[in-house]
Amino acid sequence: MPIQQFDTGLKEQQGVKKLEITPEENFNNKTKVRGYLKTIIEGGISKLDQNIENYFDKDVKVNCFHPVNEFEGANTFKEKFWLPLFEAFPDIERREQIVIGGTFRDKVQVGSVSMLSGTFKKPIFGIKPINKMVNLKCCEVHELKNDKIVESYILIDLLDLIFQTGKNPIKPSRGSEGNWLNPINTDGVNYFEKDMKVSEASLDQSLTMQRSLNIKPELETNSDEELKDKLINHPQSEFWHDKMIWYGPSGIGTGRNLEGFVDNHQLPFRKTFKERNYWKLGHYCELGDGNFSMTAGWHSIQAVYGSDDWLGYKSDNQNVTMRVMDFYHHHEGKIRENWVPIDLIHILKQIGIDVLELIKD
């Protein structure tokens, strides 16, 4: 079956004139946003008001992981996100692993994967502290306009934090838990790619692979063995490196090579979400930058939770939406690594599993 080619971006933004910037401008934008976030983290609570005023639009739109969720306004951003973060982790540090920049349609955007590391001193979002160092997987997309951030998307893996406190409130992960690796054999943060064709090819490869996922052999068979074989030999296999790693969120875990990806995530996911639309609303971010690319959707996936295969919980055919980002590293002509933050606590809540209630004593 051929891979269909279609626009995967936000549907209501069709026809928007594409903004073009030079590689030098892109590198400067990445440096600028990195500097903003570094200054905020290092400045802490004492300089928070000034830093937020300097770097964020007063009406900034913010889209966060559950339970922070969606809101507008710089002051609300301070109260709901930054203050709880600094109070819980007073010695917090930010260590970047990947920084990707570019434009999507009429927007200048910078995405990143980083680790927020600090001593867990006070409760945050109902999670009790352990007075030990913890690491927060943090993935972000920021839109830059007139030298200020006007919209932010932030996914922090709270399940991973919960696991680090010694609690395991949900069904066991099929994949491997733990910190995500840095990109293999390269710097994912400070690179500069002058050849725009390299960046365009990276994004084209990831988007074509994603479109191939619309080919659904799970609709034709109920046998796990047969479905696994069809997924291993699926058109997606053309795009994945033989030594690929799929870095999933806590609760799903990481899988190595295509078979590990299929076993740990894709096969049970496809069986549970046979009724799904990857681009019901579309991506708000699609960037190619050197040998990296990324896409992101805020409720871009809408699906019916149709079985207990994926997360292990009983199905009542609940309708769910998903907050997802995908960061890709392209190596030796294929996709070598894929970092995938998913707001799993948000998904679980939609099927009646309130993780933050489960960890209450």
C-alpha cells in the first residue's frame, strides 16, 4: 500500500504564508531562547518577576502537562509553573540534550529536550519530596515573536518523577525505564547547519515515516504474531535505522531496534487504538534542523481506547486525546533515534485512572 502524502499541520491554519529565515537567523533564535531559559533557571525565585517580564509576552499562551494544563498570561505562568518548580527544587539546574529551531508556516519556533535536575525538597503537584536528587525529563516548544516568547508548550514527565520517589501507581512498563540518552556521536545542542536542504530532508523523512503509520494492518488481523510480522515489515521499516532507539515516556519505556519498538509500544498501542486519527487537528510544530527534526501535536491524536493491550486498563471505549512531541535524529540516511514525550497522566485520567490521586497516602 503506497504512503499517502498530505498536509499534517493544523487544519485551521491552512493557506498561511510560510515564513523563511536563514540558517544564521535560526541559530541566533535558538541561542536566544536557550539564553532566556538558562537565565530564568539560574536566576531562581529572586529574579523571576523580572526575567518573566523580559522574556515572555504578558499575554503568553501556555500549554502544559497535567495537572498544570492550559492557560494564558505571564503572571499565571509564574504562579502555576515557575514558582512550584523553584520551591520544590531550589537548586534546580537545566541540562540540554537537543535543541531544534526553524519556522513552521508563519511561526518562529525553538524546541528542546532537556533534563531538569535538583534536590526534591518540597511537594509539587501532589508528589511528596524525598530530599534526594531527581531528574525531570522536560520537552518544550517555544514560539518567538519580537524577541519574546508568545506561546509555550511544556511536557515534564511527572510519572518518571513519581517512580523516582519509589512509588509505582500504574501497571508496569513494557519497555525500559530510566534517563534518555543523548544523541549518538553528535552534539544535539550547539550544531549549526548551513545547508537548508539537509534540514528539509530530515523533516521530509520524519513526516513521510509518520504518514506511513496511517497504514493499519491491525484492522486486518487479531493475531499478535501475525500483526508483529506485518509491523516489522511495514512501510515504516524503510525509514528506521537497524540500531534505532525509541525513547518513550515513563509508563511505556524505551525500546531498542524496530522489534523492541513494536513489542514495547507500537503493537499494543495499535491494538488498543484501532480507531484513531493522528492528525484530527494537526501538528502545531514541524521543524527540520540539520540532522534533527521534530513534530508536535496538542490533541493532534484523537482515538478510542478500545482494549487493555497498551496500558493494561479495562476499556470502556473512551474517547481520548493525546499531547505528544517527537524529536528525531537522522543518521546514516535513516531515523536512528526518536525521543517521544507523551502526557501519559493526562491520557490515564481520560480513561478514569487519576495517577495523582493514587499516590496520596
